[in-house]
Amino acid sequence: MKTETYHIQTCMGEITSFRDQLDFLSEAELKEFNLIGYSGGIATGESISQVEYLNTLNKGHFARRQTKFDDGTFVEEFVIFRVI
């Protein structure tokens, strides 16, 4: 078992920068991940969290911890944990 840690920053739910690239996601998966962060659901309209979405991809087991909360700038930061 291996644990990987990713640090991301979002603005209005979409990734704006990251120290550790989410290279395990395809371009389409990253687009869906950002849509979920912004709207709380996937393109079909189904409500799902980003962690629930990641866990449906069969690319490991994921958890997320918020490390910076929106202070009026719409910017938040998270740590994503991946166990494979």
C-alpha cells in the first residue's frame, strides 16, 4: 500500500494552482473534477462530491482535507490523499 499527497488551490471550485499535479487524472476527468468543485455535481447534473467522484475512478482510495477556507476571495486550499 502506498500513500500519495497532493496540495491544490481552487478558486470558485476549480483548480487554479497545485504544487503536486494530479497527473493520475485524464484531461476529461480533471474537467469533471473542476465542474464538481464549482457546481457540486457532474455534467449530467448528478450531485456528487469531488472525493466521491475520485473514488469512482478505480485509481485508488481518496480523502480530502481543507487547509484554507474562503475568506471572501473565493480561494480555498486542500490536501488530497490517495492510497493505492
